Amino acid sequence: MNLQELKKEMPVIFDQVKKNVRKVYGRHRAGLNLGLIEMGMYRGGFIGGMHFHPGTDIVMNKTPLKIILREQPDEIVWAYTYHILLHEYIHSLGVLDEQQCRLITLRISEKIFKDVDHPTIILAKNGIGTYFPNLPLIYAPQDLKPDGKSIEYIYNFDHESYDYYS
């Protein structure tokens, strides 16, 4: 899989995230946008995604996404994308506390995927750096915020947002 193919899959993955959250957590919202942005990495970690409360944008860091696309099988790419979108979707539902968001993300992942060896559960338990065994040193913006950086939006990301107009 490459980045262009993954961009086409992101709305489908997000639809699954929303269905799973509604099923397990009983919460829902529509009207979100997804943007991809280069936020870089730094030795020992990186930001996979961000949601800006109370806004409608989720941004996903392209830098680790490109690495995982290059170094991991499609199953891990899918799980990573699902995990980031799930985590940021939980934030968009008003869960602002990072630790609480991580616990809810783990609980939903465990209820949906059940197998403790599923990559989504492993990501939720061990963190998003799990599948980056040789984390390279790549630039990182000083404040780790996307201010002033170009955001590439994924169009028709939240299909449900457009249902009201048809």
C-alpha cells in the first residue's frame, strides 16, 4: 500500500471507527475533517495525530505515516491508521484528558478486536511507537504544532457529514 491508496481508504477506516465507538461507547458526532501534515519526529517519539477542541479538524502526522507505509505490512498500516483516527475521534467527543482518552481507546479496541495480538490492541496498549523499531532522527517543529504548515485535507472524509444535503 502507498500513501495515495491509504488516503482513499481513510474515509472507510473512519466509518468503521465511528460505528465501533457508537457500539461500545454509545457516543457519536459528525462533521469532522481529516488533514495530513508534516509534523516531523524526534528521537524517542512523535505525535501521530491531533484534534483541536472544540473544532472539526483532525490532523495526522505524515512523517511517521510514510515510514510505517514503507516498513510495515498493510495490516499494521491499517491498524495504525485506525488507532490514530479512533484516538482523535474520542478527543473530538469531548474527552480532553489524554490518559482517559487512551483508556477509552484501549477499551474500545479490546471490545472490537478481542485478540490480544491484534495490532490495534498492541498499539493501544504499548503506544504508537510500537511498530517503529528503529526510530530515525527526523526534523521536528520546535513547538510540535502545525501552525503555518500546509494541511492536505482528505475530501469526503466524514461521509455522514454530507448525508444532510442529499
